[in-house]
Amino acid sequence: MLTARLRDAVAVVGAGSGVTASVGVTVVRPGDEGGEVLRRADQAVYRSKGADGDRVTALAR
């Protein structure tokens, strides 16, 4: 998954400095409006951060 590779790359670059990546992804479905897609992705990011960060979280709905 591309997001996991991105997270791993940030871990390498940020090694020793405490820099990590918390990533949130979602699925765009027919009929979704932009704001709804962004809300789900934002919610996924905060779930990643709430689970101690340095992870990828996906929300389907």
C-alpha cells in the first residue's frame, strides 16, 4: 500500500528525531461530495493519532 510505504519512508528520514507519520485514507464512492470524503479521511487521521500514531488507518464509511 502506498500509504504504508510513505509512513515507512518518514520513519527512515525521521529516525532518532521522533518524527512519525499518521495517515488516514478512505474510499470515494459514487455520490460522495468532497466535504464528506475529506471528513472521513480526517477522521481516519485522528484515529491513527489516537492509537499512538505512526500508522495508517482506513475508513470505508
